[in-house]
Amino acid sequence: MSRIIALLTLFIPGIFAVIGIKLMRDALFNIVHPIFFHLFIQFAAGLIIFLLGLAFIGGFMVHRDRKKNKIQRKR
């Protein structure tokens, strides 16, 4: 059961990261979504969403590895 919860914990931020990549790609190909009124705002929102999803996944992995003593703590 805990593995399923961990998988969902990583799956949801992964979806957000994919949405961020899609928004940035659409901004590069001049496809404006109705929510955004300018391409730069769409690209910036996509970049922020991507970085937040990536940071959450990275932080989750570092936390898990530190908990299992696979990496050393900073001194």
C-alpha cells in the first residue's frame, strides 16, 4: 500500500512537469491558450510549473535516500 502512495506522490507532480513542458513548447510554436494573453506569460508559467514539479520529485528522492542512509548528510 505504501508503494502505491509513493507512486501517486511522484506521479502527480510528474504530470504538472509535463504540463509545464507543453506550455513552454506551445509558446515557442506561437500557440496561445485562452487562459494566457501573451506568449511570454505562457512560457513563464510553463517554466514555473515545470520547475516546481521537478523540484518536488527531486526533493522526494533526496528525502527517501537520506532516510535509507544511501547518501551522506551535509556536515
